[in-house]
Amino acid sequence: MIDESMGALPARGLAAERVLGEVRELRGLDRPTHGGRLFAYVYDPGVAGLDELAAAAYAESAHVNGLDPTAFPSLLAMENALVGAAARVLGGGPGTSAPEVVGSVTSGGTESLILAVKAARDGRPEIDRPRIVVPASAHAAFAKAAHYLRVEIDSVPIDPETLRPAVADVAAAIGPETVLVVCSAPSYAHGVIDPVAQIAEVAAAAGVRCHVDACFGGWTLPYLRRLGEPVPAFDFAVPGVTSISVDLHKYAYAPKGVSVLLHRDPALRAPQYFAYADWPGYTMINPVISSTRSGGPIAAAYATLRHLGDDGYLELTRRTRDAVRVLADAVRGVDGLRLITEPESTVVCFTSTDSGPDLFVLVDELAARGWHTQPQLTYAGLPRSVHLTVTAAVAPRAAEFAADLAEAVAAAGVAGPVTLPPELLALAGALSPEALTAELVASLAAGLGLGTVGGPDSGAGGGLPERMAPVNTLLDAAPPALRERLLVEFVSLLQRPSY
Ligand SMILES: Cc1ncc(COP(=O)(O)O)c(C=O)c1O
């Protein structure tokens, strides 16, 4: 049993076995990372022995420091191998039209995107107020990059039917201060592939870099194409594409902490680097944001790629594609639901029809049946929706989904939609983020069942309501700026030290 009073720093150190037992007990609070029933956050190939291999490789290199490649050539060798593999998967390397592709291994998609924006910004030092052109469907990490790097965003709306930006709108948004144009292959929310070739063409015509965010699906699209799916050109085979990001901790099935940022040539990558020698300590050269970096994730990714191999990824993508088809059929087969779009990658995204269930209630009903899906809020003319990231491990379970989905829809119908007090909804719709006081947040949180983790009346990991529909309904009623503020407040209520 976990003795909470002792906290993370007990007066006397505890036996290894006991401590590991505590970690395992805490892990029992989590959603299931394996087994194909969690449709977000995790990527499970369902390959026996892979976890053990990756964990052993991770442990081997956990204490190696990527800060200095001359001290730890093992890490440099593995990084270069990962970059080479990613380049090859994405249309670059020897014998291609992009033979000079180079890259870096980062900690994840967000870091890759921040660095793509940094390289673009610092590649144009003559521009005082740099701007980037970003379709509304692009990942939120571009907004984070813009925020961190003081770059302005020119947002391009997406068509509510195709869920893609119009190329003419992208072209019109490019101005003299634009340093980067962004597109997704595919987008996270809906899994659709932007018209990369056309967007890259207008960017190139304006002399502007074009980044393809393939963080999510960059490792599956080439295999889907080999399986005969109609995947449009999106990689370095497209002339105007200057950089691509792909996350190995997503569909390459490596443990968390690995993404690759590729540039078409070394000159494009150069402004990504940060070097500093004007201090009395060691001379510092950081290709990525972190300075000290564990070798663990890199070694684990290396082992994963080497073990699964090209044939392994082809087979895992085939299983994933088949699972997508089964899940999409399940959605089609239930009255009251409709696919937001026909799946073109590894996402199934659906919404409800006018006579359909409250989707947030449905998400809770599915969770009660062991299926963990991801609700997406109403946004800019798009209805609320449910997102399923489908991985290979879903395949053996996919056939079970249809019956549970139908049952969950029926249960959501019986439960009826979430009804929050009208004055609360009116407040969410009208309140300005600045007007949100600590007292108001506390009473909102209490009303929604959000307690304080580690507080006197919460168990370990407590503080979260069993049913999230009321929280999602409140957020859904608020405009994005207030959603952001509420999220910050709610999460800061959860992030409290436990002693
Ligand atoms: C398209 C896309 N880009 C970027 C990211 C950010 O990746 P990470 O969560 O690894 O920082 C994601 C994550 O889902 C994504 O789907």
C-alpha cells in the first residue's frame, strides 16, 4: 500500500521492490495504454516482446547525455540512423529528388514544430515582425511555437466539408513578412491530408519555406500508399516542401520522447541550431531545445525500428487500415451518428445527427464500457465530434466495438443530454477571461466535481470526476479564449504538491 504521508522523499529510503510496487499501484489509476481500447495518447502495435526490447534499449542508454555527441558517439550514430530512416520513409535521401535531407531527433512533435518555426524565423533575420501562415486545422503546437517565439499567425479557415484550407486562401495569406507556410499530412483532429503539393507550390512561388506536419501520420501514409490507398503526394517528392516533422513515438511505435525534424538541405537547418561560447563554462551547441538529453528514448526508438523493420510497419499499417474500416462501418451502422469525413488515414471521427445522442454523454458511456475516446469541442462552424486514433492493436478488438457503440448510444439516449444550470451556460458564453476570479473558478470546479488532487478528501490521483460530460459541456459553451483560461485554472487546481 502507498503510504501517502511519506511523499516522494521518505525519511529513510525504501526497498526497491516496495517502491516499484507503488509505481505499479499508481499505474493502476491510468487508462489502459495497451490492448486497443484507448483511442488517443497512446500508440500500441500489439507486438509481443516489443515493450521489453524497447525498455532494455532505453535502460542501456538512459544515462547517456545527448548534450555532447563527441562524448557519446553511440547516441550520434543512433540519431543519424533514425534521421536517415525518416528521410527515406518521407521521400528523401540517396537516389531521390531530395538527396541532401538532414534532420534532428527531438523530444516530440511540439518540439519539432517549434524548431521548424524557429529555423524559418531565424532564416529570415531581415524580417522584423515574422509571420506564419497556418490552416485552422493545424496542430495547436504551431500556436505554441508562435507564442514562444513571438511570431504572428495568419490563420487560414478550413472548408467545413473537406476540412482542408483552400489553396487560394493560403496564397492570399502569404505576405512580405511570411517566413513559413504550414500544412498537415494528416491533421490530428480529422485525419485529413492538406493539398500539400499546391500549398508548397504557392509557398515556393513566394520564396517562403513550407513545413509539412506529418508528426501524426507521417509514418503510416507511405505504407498506406504501398497498400494501395490513394495517398496524395505530401513528402520531399513535392518540390516546395522544405521541412517535414514525423513523430517516432506515434506510428513508429517507439516509447514516448522521440520525433524527427527533417530539412531538405543543411542550409535550411542551420538557423535551427543554437550555439553559445560567451560564458566561462563549456561551449554549447544545441541542435534542439533541450541541452541535456537522455539517450533512452533515442536508443528505444532505434531498437523499435530495427526490430519491426519495413515489412513490420507495412503489416502493422495493414492491420490499422483494416481496423479503421471496421470502426467506420460501426459508426455508419448506428442511427444518430455520422462520420465527419470518410477516413483517409488512421483517424475515425464522428459527430451526432440532429436526432442523435449528446456526444459528451456518449463518450462517458463508451468509457463505462471500456472504450476511451476523445471528445472534440465545437469550433468555428464545426460541430462537436468524437476522435478515434486507431492503431494496430485495435485490430483484434475492432469487431467488438459496433455492439458497444450501439449500446452506448442507446444509453446516452436514455440518459439525455447534459443539462447545466442556464445561468452557468450563459456565464460561460458571456464571461470575458479577465473577469474570471479565483472564487468563480473554485465554485465552477466544485460544481463540476473537480476536486484537488492530493487534497485532504482526495485519494491518490483523485480530484477528477468520473463523468466528464458536464466539464466538456461547460467548455463547449465558452469561446476559445475562455476555454483556455478555464483549462489553465482547472489544471492548476490539479497540479498541487503532495507532501
Ligand atoms: C499533427 C500533429 N502535430 C504535432 C503534434 C504534437 O506532438 P507531441 O504531442 O508529440 O508534442 C501532434 C500530436 O498529436 C499531432 O497530431
